[in-house]
Amino acid sequence: MRRRDFVRRLPVVTAGLAAGSTTILTGCSGAPYVVPTVGPASLSFTSTALGPDGDAFLQSPGMDRPVYVRRLTSGELVAVLAACTHRGCQPEPAADRLLCPCHGSEFTFTGDVLNGPADEPLLRYEVEESGGEIRIRLPGDAP
Ligand code: FES
């Protein structure tokens, strides 16, 4: 494992706490890391796992990058793959946007590019919420 990958996963390893079938962890940005239930072409977790800003990173073993989920001020839930379209670094929430720490690209929470060098939006997923469960629909293979 490369040092960068180890450091990236360190908060996940050291800050775990179990809540039902969903593991909740804390990342550097303050958004919790949640291990979702993986279903056929979907990820699901309980809505109570969203952090105080209404967001969470979903990451389970085998995923190169997490899925970032956020409840917008309108109440709409959005989900994007947290992989910058410039060179693949993980954008982090910063105030009203996602900021890539590598070269400074900025994205809206819905994945649209605000500032480059990235020139393509983040991959966006459909989100459903029912009975306290949030489900991310994945097209084909898991991220
Ligand atoms: Fe995100 Fe370069 S990898 S700006």
C-alpha cells in the first residue's frame, strides 16, 4: 500500500464506531465516512448517518474512491463519485462546494465544475430516500 493510500485510510481505521449495520467514521473534512450496505447496483445506509452538515462519504472495501452524499438546503439528496475528473484526487467539502486538494478544482455539490483545471463534472448518481434509508443507484458496476 502506498503511503498516500495509507494516510488517506488512517482516519477510517482509527475512528470507527458501529451503529447498527452501518459503520460510521470521521474523516478530516468533518463529513463522516459510512460503510454502506452493498446491494445489486446500489449502496444504502440509514439517513441518521449523515453528519451535521447533511453529508457523508460512503466507502466500502474495494472502492477506489468514496461516493459523496449531501442533502442540499432544498432538501434534495445528491450523490457524486468523489474522484476529481482532472487526475482522480478526492475532492472534500469546503463551505458551499467540493474542493480538490491536488490542483484546486472546485465543484458544486451536484458535481458541476466551478473552477478547473477539471473540465468535466463529477459522476453523479441517482438517490432515493424511503423509510429512513438512503439508496444510491449505481449504473452497472460499483465505483
Ligand atoms: Fe483534482 Fe487535479 S486532480 S484538480
